Amino acid sequence: MQKASIVIPHKDGLPLLVRCIDSIRRHTETPYEIIVVDNGSRDGSVEYCLQAGVRLISSPSNRGFPAACNLGMQLAGGDAVLLLNNDVVVAPRWLTNLMRCLYASEDMGLVGPVTNYASGVQMVDTPYNTPEQADSVPNEPDPAKWQEVRRLIGFCLLFKRETMERIGLLDEAYSPGHFEDDDYCYRARAAGYRLMAAGDTFVYHQGSASFGQEPQEGVKELIRRNREIFMAKWGVDPQQFI
């Protein structure tokens, strides 16, 4: 059975990390490892990880989301890699369903779940709008609910090791974050891979746990800058392939 390496970039917000890891341990039946990449937390997160028995990469400063993901991806020992935000709470059968979708065909490149908080087709109307309610999500396997898409959001993104080896790591030019997941999706599709939103897999996503703490004018400027980086790199507006 394939093993997944779950990479969690993290910066402070210890209660979110504890909640996320607890949900993984309660609701994951398939083989996995957890790799936390800490970006200079000062709230006891490093000490928690050492005690919790997860694999830990500890940086003295905040290197941003893409760089943190890349460190974890390079350490990953699994057949598949899953990038997971620390403000996600997973639900029953989540990883089993995602892995089934990912390995349904050789050309499946990236797979993501549906959720209560995201942009694009992955956001769905749901009665499960609190982290506590995630425990009650049925997540019954149903390939009829898989939908091929042009773009997936990086809050919970699963891909095969061979995909990563072929298209590379995240582009750190987008640091501290925004559009690095769009870039990865674009590269995967250009390499001939398919992207799939697994509608039979729901996870709770709090949303804006990191960038929501930053001044909004700064966030808007970062989005503008990174959109320009994407367009200069690929010659298209990322909005055109959503």
C-alpha cells in the first residue's frame, strides 16, 4: 500500500497545528508520515512537535510557504506527497479517498478535496462549517463525484512522488505565498498530467490563518506582485485557466 508524506508548513498558531495533527491521527487509515516545517515559531510549536513524534524541520525565521513546502517535499519518504495547511481539520476516510483518486490512472497528477473555504470549484455548500463537525462527515467513496479541473488550491494538495520529480518543487519566487499553487498546477498540466477535485472527500478549512493576520494592503500588494510574476513567467493571466 502506498505511503503518503503529509507536509505541514507552520508559523505560530500552535492550537491550529495541534488540532490538525490530532484530526490526522484520528481519521487516517492509510500509511503516512507527518512532516512539520516550522517557520520560526515562538509559541511552543517546536517543543510540541518534538514531543508529538512528528518529523520536524525548524527554521529560525519565516521563509514563507513555498520554501517551507519545498523543505518538506525534499525530506518526504512517501510514494505520494500531500501539502496541508495547518488550519485544516481532516475528516473520516479523507486520505484513503484522495489516494484512491490519485492512483486511479497513470496520468493523474494532482488531487484535492472539497471544503467549506476555498476559491473555485473546491468550495461547496455544506452543513459542516465548524472543525468539530468534521468528525461527522461521511466521505463515502464515490468516483462519480470526481471532477477534472484546471486548477487546485494548495491548502490540501496531493501528488505522486514521480510527478514531483518530473515537474520539480514549488517556485520560491512567489514567497511568502500566493500563486505558487497556480504555478504548480500549470506546470503539471503542461507536463500532461490531469488535475482532479475529489468531490467524495471533504475537509474543514478555517482559511486565512496566516495571511489573515497581515495588513490587508500588504496582502493585496503581494497578490498583485505575484500575479505579475506568474504572467511574466507563463505569458498568460492565471485567471484565464481557472
